[in-house]
Amino acid sequence: MNKRSSRRVFLAGLAFAVACVLSQGSAVQAGSYVVGSLALADIGTPTAVGGNIQTATTFTLGYLITTSSQTGDFKTFVPPGQPLGGPFVLTLGGFLLDAPASLGTFVSTSVTETKDPGNNSVSFSIAGVFLPGADFPPGAFMATPATFSISFTQNGGPGNAISDSATLSAAAVPEPASMALLGIGMTGFLAFRRFFKRIAVA
């Protein structure tokens, strides 16, 4: 087989792989993943059960609002200074931020806690799923893997006032089905290539 024919085989196999992924995306996805981050401010009074953030297993976020510290789709569609309501309860077993009339709903799947006694702070990295709310165009976005990160600080130690800061981050990830189809396409390409190599040798 000459170089021109080999190039045609390569392009045909690559085109097949890309076509598989594109057809999968158009057939299954009703919208895109949300991409970006959004900082949230707590204008209420956060608390920790027992009054000590180092030993508490339940925290209450006061009253959350969106801020102007935004990137990506959040910056495009979510207005700063928008109230999300509250209080919201965080436990080591899970967290739910429910504001479908505006930002949307975040449902946790796992909670990771990191304590820093030296700085009188505790932080949580909460993995979960973000469901876009009324701020986003209907049907434009789908449920997106996301992380809700929040830190509590208690200057002066147990019994003193608690402050918090939070960020919601969402990022697109490759879909297993799309990656599988890409693999099928590339497998087909390699099979085509081996087949034509055998013909060329013969």
C-alpha cells in the first residue's frame, strides 16, 4: 500500500472515531455541563453545634448570597448579590444547598473534612452534583459534577464567633459513553490499518 492510501485509511478511521463521539453527544445530552466557579458570602450567622468548630459534626451556614467573584458560566448567568436563602445545614454525612428558583441545587455525594487547630479553622471539600436553577437558560445545561468548598474560622477558639467562606466549582468531565465510543472508533481504525497492512504485504 502506498503512502497516499495509508493516509486515507488513517483519516477514515479518525473520522469514524470523531463521528461516534459527536453522534453520542447529540443523541444523549440535553445540554452542556456547567463550567466555572462562584464564591458565596454568608451574611447571616454561621454556627457549630457545641460551639467548637474543631469538635463539631454539624454546622449551620447563615444566609448565603452570590458574589461578583465568578468565572465561566456562573459569571455569564448568575447575578452578584443574589440571595440564596438559608440556613443550610452541613454534617459529616452530607450537605444540600437548595435554591432552584435562582442559582440551583447542589447535592453532596461525599464530604471530606480538614482541621487546622493552629489557625482555629476547619475546611470541607464536598463532592456532589450541581443542578442548574432558574438563573440558567432552560435546557441549556445538564446536571454537572461539582465541588462545594467551605471553610469555618473561629478566632479566639471555642465559644467565640464563627465566620465562613464558600465556593461552588463545576467542571465538565468526559462522559463514559463518549469515551467508550471513542475507544470503539480507534479500535476500528487500528483494525482497518492492520487489515490493509496485510493486503500490502501480500
